[in-house]
Amino acid sequence: MTQLAQTLSSPVLVALDTVEIEAAKALAETLSSAVGGLKLGKEFFTAHGPAGVQQVAATGMPVFLDLKFHDIPNTVAGALRASLPLEPLMVNVHASGGKAMLEAAVRAVDEAEAKGFRRPMLLAVTVLTSLEAADLAQVGQKGTPSEQVQRLACLAQDCGLDGVVCSAHEINSLRQACGPDFQLVVPGIRPTGSEQNDQKRIMTPTEAMAAGANWLVIGRPITKAANPRAAAQQIADELALRQA
């Protein structure tokens, strides 16, 4: 875990799935101190680029830059180097890019400190939480999502990455396979009573943390709530009760 990650008081990262920069900045300011950080993905980055990320980060909120790089090793390494001046909390690549790509990604982020930048946590995306076994079979992948997640997570760990993005239902198996220090970032989190939407492998925040997750990615249950800060605070309170 990076030094910045160790200082955060909340494991909740809010997915700001918007292309509206003012809306993103307003949500960042609204949620300040109620969550650990924000996740900005492809939609936002395509619309506003690095300058947009900098504007949101200027609110003081750590940013998980969720761009899921997946390309030849040299291209992925170059993309990660280009992200270092933004000093994100986390960056990610697709584990299915293979060993050479993952090792190139590790070398790229390891250069951050040498160049004076804060080193981001480097994560590998395993199997998207919108996919089930039937979806994997359609693209020629044999076995269950859990089996594929474990294969990719072990590969990522062997290559020196800090952790993976996985669904809550793979936490137990990954803890056994990868040990207690490997970081597990878990999307598909739905507080009790929330709609499932397009996520298929989901769990509540307290269930996921009890299972051993390090970080929870939560989007619409907070961002689409009538009162986003109240929704975030309710989750924070539930997690605090669990730890008490």
C-alpha cells in the first residue's frame, strides 16, 4: 500500500461516472471527508483529459484513475508514465494483457518516485463485475469467473502489482491465494436496498469489508441519491459500527 493510501480514513471510493466537470467538482466538494477518494473513468477522461482530472483533484480528494490500460507493453508503460504527473492514488491495467505488459507497467510506476512524483498504487483488472460465466464462454474463456479472477490475480502479484480489482465474491479465494497484504479493490458494491443496475456479482459494504476487501468502489447509490453526502455518511456509519 502506498503512503497516501495509508493516511485515508475511509475505504470508500466514489465512482463519478459523469462527463460534466462542474458536477464532478461539486460532488467532490460535497463528499469531502465522507469518503476516501474518487474514481474517474474513461467517460470523464475522454471528455476532459488530464486537465479535467487536475481540476477535480484540486478539491483535495485523492483520485483513482480508472482507465484500464490494455495494449502492447511499450504503449501501456508510456500511458502510465504520462499519468504520473497527475499523482493519482491508484491506476489500473487489464491483467489479461499478459506478463510482459504487467511487468512493463510495474517498471513505469516504479519510476514515479525517482522522478519526484508520488507513486500510485498499481492495480490489475481481473474480470469485470458485469460478466458471468456465460459471458466468458462467449469469448472463449473456460471456467467460472472466480477461476479466471484467481489466475489473473496470481499473475498480477507475481509481476509485482500492488493488487487487483475484483468482485466481492472473489475476496476469500484471493486472500487465500495472494495473502493478507495484496490490495483488493471491489466494485459492484450495493448498500442494502439499492438497485443492482448492470452489476451481477455484488455485495453490501459491510459484507465486503468483513470478507476482507481493502477498498470499496460505490457509484450510483451515492451519486444518484437525493442527498449524496448523507448517503455516503450512512455507509461510513455502517462501516464504523462494524469496526466498533
